[in-house]
Amino acid sequence: MSTHTAHTHEDGAGVYVKTLVALLILTLITVAASYVDFGSGNVVIALFIATVKASIVALFFMHLRHEKPVNSIIALAGFLFLGIFLMFCFMDQDTRKDPKPYNMPPPALNLPPGVTAPPAGAPPAAAPAEKH
Amino acid sequence: MSTSTIDLHDSHGPHGHGHADDPHHQHHFTNMQQQFDTSKIGMWLFLATEVLLFGGLFVGFGLMQNRYPQEFIEAHEHLQRPLGALNTVVLLISSFTMVMAVLSAKHSDKKKVVMYLILTILCACIFLGVKYFEYSHKFEEHLLPPRWYHAQPGDTVRDVAGNVSHGYGTFFAFYFMMTGLHGIHILVGIILLSWITVRAHRGEFSKAYYTPVDLIGLYWHLVDLIWIYLFPLYYLIK
């Protein structure tokens, strides 16, 4: 086992100040980018910058770069399993055939006084008749 | 895992492994280094479960955004971006003061530890204050989970009877769940930070023993890290 521990390498205050400045600049960039319309690129940019910021926090503030490998593995495992969780949930949703409103349970309507709910099953008029 | 035999504690001189001498040394650990490393592994395991705890909510948020894309875009316009950005900056600064507290503890600088911890608590309180302001604004406007959500003039997704889609309330259900759970973590953080501030003030921490400061620091950075994702997801994404 190597002798690399948080004690043999030590960051000074200077490193932390630089880390903070980098994080603040990235925050500024991500807020500024949100006011520009990149279409679907906005999501990608925002999440990419968030990931860069999170990595900086983990590596510098949480000292992961000087940490024993076992701790880095634990941290990465958390995110790995989160990734698997995300991936399968989205695969499930994206491969469902018909996530249309009329396939879902009817919402509890909160109607204003004087308005009656449309009869159940009436809309949408274009819904296909049951096939046998 | 092998135990490391480096001597951290120069004050212990001939005793080598920092053994027996140190009042913080618990007998079931070979030496202080092993004790410290063990605590760290435990903390990182806890943090991994925290990531998964919030992860479930992030996945739910993602699925609902997929289902109600238009509603989520319109609903997110009700959040005040400048306040979210302000809170991001406040939390980043608090992470910096926290890491400085850990560094000062490593250097046995008691005064600075207490000062930086108090600054961290202050930032945490500012964060919660801003959140309180945001929450009360949302309560007033009835920007709440579906059951209590009141239609806003700008809501375009409606059914034939003119009722707004459930998507709007769903957005705020997730907003309150996730920022609420995060807020609880901040609150817990304040309690933990206060506890170690008192202990630091009593002079319990030095370069020979500062594990609690270090571990609570890790917790605090994780809370910051979660906010780093919450902020763009709720306030910025179109």
C-alpha cells in the first residue's frame, strides 16, 4: 500500500482560494448560459458545467485527489449505481409505446363551481373503439 | 488493506505509531492513522448512500420532466433565478470556509478553526433565509404540489374543461421534496457544525486529532455538491 494519504500531500489555503474562484466563475458561466437559447443544448451545457463543478468540489475540497483509492472507489460506486438506476428508468420510459394522457389514470379534477366534469370516457372523441 | 505505519504525530516522538499515548486513540485500532482511515471509509460509505438517496429523487424528476416537458418549462419560470444563483454562491463560499476550518484544525490553529466554522454556519443560515423567502413566495402564489396548485395565468397545458395539467403541480412537488430534503441536510449541517464549533472552542482538536472536523467537512461538501446539481435542474434548464 502506498503512503499516499491526506497527510503526506497537503493543499494550502492558496489552492482552496483558487478552487473557490474557479467554482464561482463556473457558476457565473452557467447562469449566463441559461439566458441564451441553445435549444436542447441548454440542458447539456448546464449539466456539463454542474458535473465539472461537482468534480472540482470532490477533488479539491473533499481531497479525493489525495485520498486513498478505496474512498474514491466508494464515491465512484455511488455515482455508478445512480447512473445504472437512471439509465434503466429512462430506457423503460422511452420504450413504452403509448405514454399518452388518455392511457393514464384520470386526474382528480379540481373544478371551479358551476363547471361540471365531462362524462368519463367521452374525450378524446378520436379515441379508437375497442378492437376484438 | 495494509495499515500504514507513517508517524503523523511528531509530538509522540519515540512512541512511533502514536500508540497508547493519545487519549483519542481507541484500543481496537492499531494506530491513529488506521483509526482515521477507518472513519474516512465509513464517512464515504455514508456519502455514497446519500448520493443514492437524492439519486432516487433526481430519477423521479427526470422521468416526470420527460412526461410533462412543457409544464416543467413553464413552471420553472416561477423560480427566481437570481435567488438560486445567490444561494449557489453562498454555499460555495461556505464550502471554502469549511475546508479552511479543516486546514486550520490540521495546523492546530484553534482560533481560526472556530472563526471559519462560525463563518460556515453563517453561510448556512443565509442559505436557509433565502430558501424561507422563496418558499413563502411560493406558498402565497399557491405554486404547490398538484392537490393545492392554483392555475397561473401563463399555464398553457389544459384539458377540455380548462383545468391545468397535473404537470405543474408535479414540478413543485419535486421542487419541495428535493430542496426540502436538501434544506433538512443544511439544518442537520448547522447542528453538526455548531457541535464541533463548541468542541473546537474547548480546544479538543489539533493536528493529532481532528477527525470530526474533517468528516463533517466531507458531509458539508456533499450537501454543496447536491445543490450544484439542484440549481441548474430547477432554476436554469429550459
